[in-house]
Amino acid sequence: MFENLSERLERSFKILKGEGKITEINVAETLKDVRRALLDADVNYKVAKQFTDTVKQKAMGMNVLTAIKPSQLMVKIVHDELTELMGGKAVELNLENRPAIILMSGLQGSGKTTFTGKLAKMLKDRQHKKPLLVACDVYRPAAIEQLKVVAETVGVDVYTEEGNKNVVEIAQNAIRKAKQESYTVVIVDTAGRLAVDEEMMNEISNLKQAINPDETLFVVDSMTGQDAVNTAKEFNDRLDFDGVVLTKLDGDTRGGAALSIRTVVTKPIKFVGTGEKMEAIDVFHPERMADRILGMGDVVSLVERAQQQFDEKQARELEKKIRKNKFDFNDFMAQIQQIKKMGNIKELAGMIPGVGKALKDVDIDDNAFKGIEAIINSMTPKERSNPDIINQSRKIRIAKGSGTKLEEVNRLLKQFDQTKKMMKMVSGMDKGKMAQMAAAMKNMKRP
């Protein structure tokens, strides 16, 4: 996501490196390159021009402090303007009513049904809501079945009326059921439609008027680039939706939709889909996205994802085992599962400042842990609990059982042993020693 734009912007800022001060000439040259980078990322031309004009105006009006280089100042200005361009701050869902009603809209294939499941899971797991999904796509073959599968996957209920084509009736009946059975959120999944299809647009307009949703969300595939912005505008003119959802931001997308859509439709981007897994949904934070675009990482989002998978009781038990030097392969496997739930491995690594750039051309498969899992699963319960008993003959058997080489088994055992020692050393430190260690690492010079 945004890799090409990040690289282009970094090149643009290099024009100012070595310059003693910001002048109209070197700013103009830098921003010309920035504008090209934005246009190449499929940002709307008017948005790109307005953006660079604003940055130029602010840059020329600033005094460069002795301690700050012109390129650093330009990065700061661009960062602030990117944040503002994408909305300034995150906008939450309005879920005050009981039940709160969310209406989904969008084109065919934009990922509405999948996102409906992701949103339900997020509200259930993170906000302890009780969602009810409503199947109002009565046209697409197997659409109702797909929503049932999604609902079962995320562990929520779904309301359907087989044979009924009246979406207003279906939605109203579902809301009635939700009130009777204490559901706190109703998410209405609708059929994909084109803005030029008058009959279908009238249907969703009538549905919105009939159920008066607390939130109407427009789901758009970010890979459609500038078309996504145009479609959003057409839908907004008819529906006056409350927010945008950008799906497939993990794909081969240039990111222009995320940078243009807020300006064109004046509605906030509320969520982004970042992968195929049901956990792959993020609240859209403009400032954090600006950090990622400029290669600064996104540590806050990384920590939040870790906390979502964090089990306090399990962590306390794990700490006790580490202190007693009883950390085993069962614990190791549990940690792998938690990391996998956090999302795409390359994306997670890219949230660490500086790492995203280093991994730009490195292909990290989502199945990166597959070989490790196969080796651990080929161990007996006794071996997983007591790794010290794994001798040469056991290693050969584990390698054959997991379809791996003996060297791979040896490598995993060595890595496990090193991890175990490091975890014991860190858990045995008091806060004072850890602070000293952190300070020492900070002061170390790079080779």
C-alpha cells in the first residue's frame, strides 16, 4: 500500500537536501515532483494541484530553524497537509441508538458482504456489541448463502427471508426482531448497484428512507483508483451517505482514492479493509496514514493490533513459565497464532519505522510460518512440552513427518533456544535495568 508514492515523495524531498534555506525556486522544483508523484498515484488532478499550492504557501511563509534542514521542514508540512487532506482525524460510527442501524451501499464486487462480516466481528470483539446481519441482496445468486457463511465465520446471527424480494419489508422485519431480541446493532447488506441504474438507486433510496439508518456507509474498492472517487460522488448525490469504506488497500493499489475521496465528497473515510481475513479491518486514522505514506511507520496501529490479540491472563501465565524457564513449543505455537491473527506479516513489519522501506522488494508470504508450524505439529506432545529431549533420531523423525529438511529442524531448535534465553533475560530485568539497556541501545552508533 502506497509503496510507490512513498518512494516518489522521498525522491522529491531529496531535491532540498544540501540546501541551506527554502527558496521559491527549490520549493517549486520539489513540489513539481510531489505533484507528479500524486498524479501517478491516481490522485484527482484538482486535489493534487490544490495540495501542492497549499504546501508551497505554507513553506514560503516559514522560517527554517538552524537545527532543522529544509527537507525536514518540507516533510513536516507535507505530512500535516496529507493528514488534513484525508480528513484530519478519525471519525467514529454513531451507535447511540439501540439497536443502531447501519446500511451498506456500493457497486457490485466492491466487497460489501465481506466487509459487513468484518465490521460485525469488530463490533462484537472490540466493542462487545450484539450484531444482527440482514440479507437484503435479493438479486445476486447465492448472495444470501454467502452472508450466512460470513455470519457463521465471525459468530453472529443473520436474518433472511427466502423468496421475499421486498428489501424494505425484510429490513423492517429484521429491525423488529432486533428490538425484541436485544440486538444492539443491525447491519443491512444490500445488492451492488450502478449509480446510473435508476430503478436500483430508487430501491436503496427508499430503503434508507424507510429504516432511517444511524449510519449509511459507501463501500468502494480502492483498486479502482480515480473511478472510485467518481462513483462515490454519484452515490453521495443520491444517498447522502455518512462515511466511506475503502476495501482492498492491501492490493496493488496506487492509493489515489484514499487521498482524493475526502475532498471530492466531503465525507470521512471511516474504515479500510487491509486483507482477506475477517480481522483485517482498521479504523481510518488520517494522521497514521500520512505517517505510512511518508515512510514513518505506524507504531500506534501496530500496538493496537497487538492489544486486540492480547490475553492478559494468558500473558501472566506465560511470564511465570518464562521466569521458571518452562517456555515450550506449545507456548511458541500460541504466540505464532496470535501474530497471524494480527494481519499480513509484511504490512505489520511495514508499521515499524524504517522497516517498510527495507522490505519494499522483499516478498514475505502470508504462509511464512507454515514450515515452523509443520515442524512443531510433527513433534509428540511430550517433545513439545520438553524440547530438551529432542535428540538426533527424534529430529530425523520430525523432519520426515513435517516434510522438511533436518537442517530446518536444527535451525528452528536453535532459534527457539535463543528466543527462550532472550525472553528469560528480559523478564528477569527490573524496570531500571531495562531503561539502562534501552538507553545504551539508543546511544549505539550504526556500523
